[in-house]
Amino acid sequence: MLSRIAESLFWIGRYVERADGTARILDVHLERLNHLPLEEQRSVARDLLAVMGAKPQNDDFGLPELLHALAYDKQSASSIAGSLGAARENARRARETVSQSLWESLNTTYYGLNQHRKDVVGTYRFCNWVLERTAMVRGLADTTVSHDESWLFMVLGRSLERADMTARMLSTRDVQSAGMSWVNMLRCAGAYESFIRTRRAAFGDQHAAEFLLLDRLFPRSIVYALRDADECLAKLDPSAQRVGFINDARRIVGQARTFLEFHRTDDLMSELPEHMERVQKAVTQASDAISRKYFNQADEHAWVGEVS
């Protein structure tokens, strides 16, 4: 496969998942932000923007500026609109590889952004629309694209971005948003019902954090996403080597996943910020390693504010 095609497919997976994850984070924090006093609202808005890897452009940064930066700014790859636009552009570049259904879904989503501006439908409805559209895109990718290298690159991008976005979502727990409950955090990840069925009577901050971080069967947990990424890398570059890994990306992802799976602690909550930072750093390093191995341009699509 041509490196430019592989790169476009990888970033389709990442950008669609980024739009989905950002919509989930905004949706769960929006109501709480609306009820905060103005000064506290500005402080929390700045903190949330920092968690998402960006910096405020002016001193008067508040809720309207946060919504523009994370939802509606088409010029920024960190925003929902920018991510969906970038996903569509990458699909255009890989037009001969993506299915007709997938291309039409991304194209329709991109042009639907104009009908879902804040002044038309509001941010709540915009976020819900984004979640529906990204779910459709992922479903079409899984059912209309052959599960060969093309699909593997998309799933690889999606899995790395999902691990990163879940880590960012968990990091917003530390933002001083007046006690964001773990119920809301689970709902943000679409994990509430699965968590209740799994844990039943055992419910608390520690259990919820463990579920989103370590559960091996829930698709949005960090361990599950890293395992998917590891499996994609293994299929893309099967090796009969008896010692070590020559694939840097697989080594980085595998180390991050096994550290989480085998690290035991009695106080996960106090270590959560450290774990989230480690996951985000591993995703950045793995993405750079994938770019060096398979693509021509290593840093073109990096997160704003990311430090490797």
C-alpha cells in the first residue's frame, strides 16, 4: 500500500474518534459549566482546554471561546468541526481505497456542519448529532471496507485516539468543576449500563476508574483500546523474531498496556493523573513511530500542544 494512502486511512480513524471523544467530553461538562459563576466558569474553561491539549488565545477566555475552540473552529484539528473536516479531506485523498458508503457518510457529515452551528441548533444538539454521525462512519468502515491493511490502518488510528481521548476524559475529573461525579463520567464514555451490569453492588470512584482504565471487555477502556492497537500493529508487520521487537510502535503500545494491566495499587485514584499522562505520552510516541515506519510526514497532524 502507498504510504500516503496508509497515512490518510490512519488519520481518518483518528480524526473521527477525536470528534466523537471531544463531543462526549463537551456534552458531559456543558451543563455544569453553564451553572458556574462567570469567574469560575472562565477558570474551568481554561483548565478543560488545557486537558484537551490547547492554549487560550486571549485573557478573556470563557465558555463561548471554549465552545468555539473545541466544537466549531474548522481551522483547528483539535475541534469537532476541524476533525470532521480533516477526516473528510483524508478520505478524499484515499478516495480509491475507501468505500463509496464511507466516503458519502463523511462527505454528508462535513456538509452537515453548516446546519448544526451553535446559532442554529445549540451545542447540546450539535454534540448528539456528532455522536450519531461518527457512530455511522465507524459502522460503515467496519462493514463496507475489506478487513485488510486499509481497515487495519483505520482501526489502528481509531484505537490510539480512543485510548488518548479516554485518558483526556478521565483527566477532566481533576478539573475543578464542582465535583464531577463518576456517574456522569461513565455516561460520558457510554459505559454506565455496562459498568452496572459488571459491578452490580460494587460502586465507587475506584471501581469506576478501574472499569474505564482496565476493563478488558469494554471497548472504550484504555486497556481494550491499546490491545486493539497492538493487534493491528502485529497484523501489519508480522515478525518471526525470537527476541524483542523491531517495531518501535508495538513496543511502546505493549509496554503501556502491560504496565496498566499488571500494575496493582490500593489507591488508584491518587495515581490516576500519572497513569493518564503516561498513556497520552505513549500514544504520541507510538503515533510518531508509526509515521516514521509507514508514512512520509511524521508531524503533520500532531495535536496542538502535544509534547512527545
